[in-house]
Amino acid sequence: MERATFAEYEAAKLEIIKGREYKEYTDMDEYGRNHKTFCCKDGSTFWEITENGVTEFWSTKHSESRKYVAEAPKEEPKNAEERKKVYTRLCKWLYWFADEMFNEEERGEKAQAEFEKECRENPGKQVMYIDTSTNNARVMKTCMKETRDAINFIRNPENDIEDWQLAGITAMLDKFNETGTVPYDIPTAIKGLLCMHILCEEK
């Protein structure tokens, strides 16, 4: 029997009942299977039988039956709440790095414009131009990428993350808030604490 997606199942049903007057009949047989029949006034009919999350369906327009298998709901990790807290805090860090990157880029553009203006106004004068904004912006972009990787890893419920790892990340973030410092290698350290250098390579 051909397998169908939920969208295909819905489309097959709508193909029969959409825009038509119909009646729905529901019944359960001796085996516990749920039967549904959608009968339209013009004779078009859609049938479906559901058992243990599997729905077999067919219609007067498509007599060959197909089956749709409902996906079981995914269970949240046991430490889902703590993961969400760490995820939220890292999202704020991601914004901070992005803001710093844009600030550095804007500072560099301003410095470049002032340098070019100085050169135009003093063609015979040697003008020195020293600017670190390009490298600083590049560092911020790297921090953003590393933070984004950690965020995506944490938000994926399929990744196994222990409570001690979340506690370690929380302790680091608390310490930086306390000291008012932002080490630019912290996103890489967080990825290391999550063992992403091992787990992501294996995948």
C-alpha cells in the first residue's frame, strides 16, 4: 500500500468534499478501528479507517487506498526548562555580538571617509590611517557564528545535554555579568563544554 503524507491525505479528502454538501458518518468496528465516511450529495464519497495512528483512505475518485501514518509527538528533554533559559541568554549574547559588529563596521566607514577627506584636502601632506574596526568586526562575526551554533545545538531536543553542562554555561555567563567582561572566546568555550567538537563531527 502506498504511503502518503498528511498534506496528501488532507488534499485527497478536500478533493471530494470541498464545495460540496456532504454528511459525515463515524463508526467503530469490533477490532477498535475507527471508520469515517464522507458522503456528498452528488455521490462522491471519501472513506478512511484509522487504527493505532495509521489511517487508510480512498475515494470514489481514487479507488486505490493509501495510508497516512501520524507522527508520534516528540517528548521534551527532561531539562527542557533549563535548556530554554540558557538558550534565551545566549540569544541575548548573539544580539550583543551583532550590535558590536555593526558598530565596528560603522566606525570603520566613518574613519575611512575622514581619511579620504583629509587626503583630498591636503594632497601634498602625508596622512596616516590606522584602523582596527575591520578586524574587530571580523572577530564579532566569528563570535556570532559560534554562538549561533551553540544556540541551534541546545534548541535541538535530539541532542543529549547533561544538567552539569547547562550549569557550567550558566555559571560562566553569571561570572561575566558579575565582572562586566565579555571574553571573545566564550562562544567557542561553550561549544567545547557541549562537546560539539566531537558530536557534530560524528554527525
